[in-house]
Amino acid sequence: MKTYFIINSAAGQGKGLKDLELNIIDAVQTLEADADVYYTKASGDAEKFVKSICIENPDTRFIACGGDGTLSEVLNGAARFNEAQIGVVPIGTGNDFCRNFNPDADFFDIKAQLNGDVVSCDAIKYTSVIEGKQKSGYCANMFNIGFDCNVADMTATMKKKPFISGSFAYYISILVNLIKKKGAKIEIKMDGKLIHSGKLLLTSIANGCYCGGGIKSNPLASLQDGFINVNIVKDVSRLKFLKLLPHYMKGDFLSLKNIEKIVVSPKCKNLVVTPFKNKLKLCIDGEITEVSKVEFEIVPSAFNFVVPCSNIYSYLLE
């Protein structure tokens, strides 16, 4: 099987990419593998490249070298080709999809990536009007609306400033958005039933458990259960949310007393979110876009994910 290592040219502000390429070349030569390196040229290029390869030969392995956004692009390029395999070397900022696997799965081990087996993972398909056009796509990990999305949006801006690292930018953004407490005003329907209408602090629509570089916002989510996990955090006061935040980050908040008055965390197959205004900001695997009414549906076993180890099932987190 041919393998392509797709390196996001912007990942890590371009630092360490040549060393990564040299490691790939060394592993390929040692294993006598059939593999090439491809550097992305712009946003969206990975999706186009993967799709073009799959049209010619869908039985191909693609290793996304970047963050969750790069993985998302590769997924969208390969999504309709059942024989394609997708892996990731997590050199981006958040790298949250990989956190759903046991830490013993070494995603930086290039030889293990070339020899790794695959597990079937679900994906979430979304459909909306984006930039005036009807668009459908696939999400590997999570969508965020409201507070989490606003934090991710500000973090992307803060990281461009000198001397501000990714984690520092994220915590600054949390503080600023906690003061603003903007949230979102939306209607949510799950499997045809109205669940929420009005203002909320945030909602996350999840396939995986983690967002924001390790925040376990959706502890009930699973990559293989055939369901979307949805968190709805109500429009609580700043003080209440500040008390909740450490538990929200660790993922143990659902065990707190009377938490159902603040957070609900149901599962569903289909979901429709409608903003009270014309548009809302939506974070898709860490990338921000503006959408109108948006529909989500789970796609069970949507893609084959490469786990860089031999006993793959022992590396899936419970």
C-alpha cells in the first residue's frame, strides 16, 4: 500500500518540519516502504490532494502531519473512498483527536505509522450554507458553538502575536471570553425533538472527548458507538461557570451534585442547530467558519484510522 505523509506547511509555524521529513525518509528507507512526502500549499490543499489520489487509487494510506484541522482536511478528501486509510502525526496546536487513544500509542513513531493497523471510526457529517453556498463535510472530532468557539477564535488570533505560545494564548482567551460571556442564542433539535431554544453559554457536538488542547469537555463521547454526544451548558453566571471550569476541563463534571441544572449531555443520531439571527460561528475540528442553519448526522464506521502500534484495541481509551 502506498503511503503519503501530508505535511501542513503552517503547522508549528513551520518549525521542525524538515526534521520530520528526514525522520520520514529514514523510516521509509529502513522499512523499504512505498511512501512519499507532500507539503500543503494553502488551506484546503490537503483535501484536494487526497481526493485526487483516491480517484486514481483509493487503496492508499494518508498520514496527516499537523493538527486536527489537517486531519479534518484529509478526512474530507478520503471520506467517500472506503479503502483509504487515515493517520496523523500530531504536530499542530490542539491535537485532540489523538487524545482519544491510550498515550502508549506513539503517533510520532514514523515506523509504527507505516506498520500500523487500522480501527473503524465514526465521523459526523454536517450540512449548511457557508459563504452563500450549500456545503456538506465531515468532522473527525468535535464542533463547538458559543464560549468554546469564541475561545478558539480568539486563540487563533492571539497565537499570531509575538512571544505568546499556544497554551498561553488559550488561557488568555478563556479569561477574556469569561468576562464577555457572549455565548449563543440558538434552537437545538435532536432526532426531531426540540431540546433547547434560547440563550446558552456553549454547546459541543462531539465524536471524540477532547477539545482545546486536552479539555475533556465530552467524557461520554466515543469514536465507535454510532452516536453524537452533545453537551449543552446553560446560560449560567460567571461565578458558577468559573467553579465548574476545572471539572469541565478534567471531564469529571457530570458527577457533580445537581449538575443537570447546569449541563445536559444527551446522545443522538441527528441534530439540527438554528441560530436566532442569520448566522453563527461554528468551530469545526478547531477551524472557525460562519454558518446558517446547520444539520449534523452520525456516520458510523466512516473511516479507517491508523493506530501506530500492534495491539490496536488495547490502545483505545475506555
